[in-house]
Amino acid sequence: MKSDQQVDLLESLLNQMTRGILYIDHNGIITVANPAAADLLGKERDELLGRHYAKIFEENFFGFSLNGVLEGIDNPLVTDISFQSKTLEIEPTQVAEDGKFRLIILIRNVSHLRRLENVASRKNRLEDLGELASVIGYELRNPLGGIKGFASLLARELEQDPKLKPLADNIVKGTNDLNEILTKLLDYSHPHPLKMSEEDIPNLIREVITLMESDEAVKAKSTIIYEGPPEGVKAEVDAASIRSVLMNLILNASQAFKEKGTITVRLQEKNDDIQIEVQDDGPGIPPDIFKKIFRPFFSTKTGGSGFGLAESRRIIDSHHGTITVDSTPGQGATFTFTIPRKHEG
């Protein structure tokens, strides 16, 4: 009886754990799988218990060779895997007894934690950039003002000289361009505080689409479609900032079209998050620029400042979200950003 009570207690503890746990015996059979493990792995417990791991998971599904562990060849460390839009922390423990090896796997959803870690890391880099930007802005703004003033006077003096006046005008334009870049750099590195409010996201998206369709240049090259719930999807956001992100992504997609194309803005609910995709059927993005695309000053457009996507990522980071891009050359691009419904801090 005492043994039965201990078994019941152990079963109760496993069932209440928020961390998933799997136990795989030396024959590769899963003999323990608590409800949390089944939920995190997108399975029913009946699909896991009593079955050989190879009939359910690929050999390296957990980031290491399951067979290698059970053969005593590998002794893996804690690792993260991506699964169904989640980041799962996998903590394996190899158990040796009588020359045979078993495996305990602890599973934890660390998506939010990793997201915050990434935001904190980028925030530290942003603070360093802010200090640098302040110094650069102070050191350059005064000389630029002097150059612009002198060039403006020179342009007026050369009003009757058609050969030299354009040169002076170009100096004025150049100083204006540099000043605009400095302003964007300072704004990027010293962002304004968020003004959070609960918003109806479908309504916010339709407002942006209506605004972008009023732009003749965008309308001439793009058909913009909304896919998602008509209303009722609420989230705490800085509405102006999220509008800015959507406008930038739609404008970039439109400018990428060689001929008229279609832009689809898609809204989906993902548990405690909302996910918005901006997909186009344009020329796509070359793989070699994927890692650079969100960097400040990086642009593939002539005359582009390279702050649009960098600012968009900063905004999504400040919402404790993530933004990614997926593209196949010749088949368009999809920018996806995910933010929590409730903003914490």
C-alpha cells in the first residue's frame, strides 16, 4: 500500500510540473512522459508512452543523437531547439546502470526568456551607440551648420553664374542630407518612451492599409490585401510605433516591385502573442544580405539611409517581440513580427 501511495504521489508531482520530463529506457522506449512534455512537444501522452523514440522523433530532434546517448557514446549538454515557433530548452541527463544507459530529458519553454535576453543585449549595444551618436552629433552639427551657412551665402553670390551656382547648391543639399542622417541616428539611439494602450489590431492594420493606398506611388505599384480576423484581437502596443513598422514594411515591399505586385498583411493569434506578416510577391531578398538587413546604415536602395528596418526592429524589441524575414529570390519576401498581447515593463 505504501508503495502504491508513493507511485501515486510521484505521478501527481509529474502531472503538476510545468517543466516537461521524458524518461527513455536503455531499449529506447519512452516510459515516462508528463502532460507538460506532451504539450510542449505538440503530442498526446498516449502518442509518447510505451513507444520507441525513433517512431516519434528524428534522431537529432533534441539537438543531439539519442542513439549516441543510449549507446554511451555521447553525453550531451543543455541546448536550445526551435519547435513550432517556440524556443525549448533541452536539459538531458544520461543515467548509467549495469553497463546500460538511460536518458532523462527536461524540457522548458524559454521563448519569452530568450526574447528578453536578446532585447537586453541589443539595448546594451544601443546605449553604446547612443553615447557615440551624441559625441558625433555634437562634433559634427556645428561644423555642418557653418558649412551650410557659407554655402548658402555662396549660392546667392553666384546667382548669375550658371556654372558655379549648382556646385554651391550641391554643398547645401549635402549638408542637409548629412544633418538628416545625424537626426535619424540620434532618434534611433535615444528612442522616445512608449505610449502603451490597448488597441484593436485588425482596425489598426486597416488604418495603415488605407493610408498607404492613398499614396499614389504605392497604389500604382501595389495591391494591398488584409487577411485575418475582422475585429476583436486586442493587444497593448504603442499604436504610432506599430503603424510606423507596418508602413515601413509595406513601403519597402512596394518599392521592391519591378512591376505591379501584391502585398498581403496577415494577422494571426498565437496563444499570448499576436503575429503579423507582411508578405509580397516581389523579387525577394538575396541570402547574402539577410544578416545585414536590420543593421543601421545598411540599405540596398539608392539614397536610402538604412534606418527603416533598424528602427522597425528597435520598435519590436521595445515591445518585447521578435521580427524575422524569410525570402526566396524570385518568390518574394515575408517579414514576420510577433509581440505579446500584454506589455510587461
